[in-house]
Amino acid sequence: MTPLLAVNGIEVIYNHVILVLKGVSLTVPQGRIVALLGGNGAGKTTTLRAVSNLLAAERGAVTKGRIELRGERIEHLSPSAMVARGVVQVMEGRHCFAHLSIEENLLTGAYTRKDGKAAVAQTLEKVYAFFPGLKARRHALAAYTSGGEQQMCAIGRALMAHPTLVLLDEPSMGLAPQIVEEVFDIVRELNQREGTTFLLAEQNTHLALRYADDGYILENGRVVMEGSAASLRENEDVREFYLGMGRQADGGERRSFRDVKSYKRRKRWLA
Ligand SMILES: Nc1ncnc2c1ncn2[C@@H]1O[C@H](COP(=O)(O)OP(=O)(O)O)[C@@H](O)[C@H]1O
Ligand SMILES: [Mg+2]
């Protein structure tokens, strides 16, 4: 069966010269939660941007490979054409409009819909059902809401577009552990009750593998490991480098050999 999303050997270059993705392939079947894992700078956000076609805004481009949504090539579509096809990205760092209320923020998510006010109002009620906290704060300016509320607002706004596939970038970033759990529980519920498919970029491997069905680990612009979430959780290398469960001679907190290398490289540049 044709998967919902198939990314096939893509290469991404920023500013015509900076090669960041070096042949990334991944598959997201309809109705699943797929985790895209890896440390800072591995290429997770770039992969999501390639799918949602937000690369151009960052002076980036897919220069090799193909991306297919239900078998249709989508690399050359505009971001709004992607939204119209049901692919919506929730950007890293919870981009809410600070000067708009929570409800106004949510309504901006419905801008590509053409099915009328009543249908939009219905979706709004559904979003509030998933996020009762947002309903309570519907008239508050986003600027005055908590980090957790802003993340939920950003996800809620994506849902207003009636998406099939949500690209969720680092939802846990900067949030307290309990709030993170709340956010992920809602993701699971949306997946189970609405059938929404998620491609989820996370540095927090442990967390993501608890909620995802499948996972891909990126290092330095390449997929270095992939499999079911259960098999990744059991994998020795994953346990050692990403789950912090392995024996480590120096007792340090490093996540991978590559982290160590790039850190040293950066240090050299700074020196
Ligand atoms: N707009 C950009 N221009 C140039 N390089 C970028 C840009 N965005 C990201 N990069 C580089 O691409 C690499 C991967 O970044 P990113 O996809 O953000 O990784 P991750 O989301 O896994 O932390 C990093 O080395 C980063 O510096
Ligand atoms: Mg990122």
C-alpha cells in the first residue's frame, strides 16, 4: 500500500552551499506516530521543512531525491498548497502570535479552509474538547499565557486546518516534564481518536519512543538507525547513546560519538 508520506533519498542544501541532509529516506504510514530523533543539528527540522515546503523561506532547497504524499510528488508545491493537502507543520519554539488571543490564534489556522464558518466553528469546539485548558484561556493574549499553553495553542492551530499529517517539531522543548506528558498524551489521543498521523521531531529520545510507533535516528544529516519504537528502545546502541543507559567510562552525558566530535570541532572553531 502507498504510504501517506514517503521521503526518498533527499538532499537539502542551504544558501546553495551548505549540504545538510545527505540522502534521508523515511516512510510515514497513515495513522501512525513516527519519531524523528537525533541531537541538536542532526537535521530534524530541515527534514520537516523539506516536507512542508518551508525550506525556501530559509534559503534552503531539496536538491536530490523525492518526497511523495500518497504517491504524488510534492517537492515543488507551495507551503499553502501543502496545508490544503492536509500537511501542517507546528514549528519549533511554539510560534503563536503574541498580540492575538488564544482563540484568534486558533482561527488563523483555518485560513486555507473553504468549507465555511460553521464547519470551522465545529473544529474549534473539537480543539477545545482536546484542550480544555485553551478554552478556559480563549480570550487571553497569547503573550500572557504559559509555555505549555502556547505549545498547545500551536498544536491546536495546526488542527484547525483539518490536517491528515502533522509535522511536530520538538514539542517538549522548554516545557516542564509534567506539561510535556500532557502534550504527548493529547498527541496520542488525537492519533487514536481522530486518526491524525504525526511525524514528530524530538531530541528527547526516551519520551518520543514511548509515544511513537516507529522511529528514525538522524545523525549529521543521515539516518543511522530505524525501526519500530519497541525495537529501538531495546537496541544496545540506542540505549547507550540516546537513552543514557549504557556503560560510559567517563560517566558523562554525551548522546553519541558524533556529538563529541562536533563539539570538539566547534571548540576548535571558537579557539
Ligand atoms: N537556514 C539555515 N541556513 C544554513 N544552515 C542551516 C539553516 N538551518 C539549519 N541549518 C544547519 O543545518 C543543520 C541541521 O539543522 P536542523 O535541521 O535545524 O537540525 P535539528 O532540528 O536536528 O537540530 C545544522 O548544522 C544547522 O546549523
Ligand atoms: Mg530542530
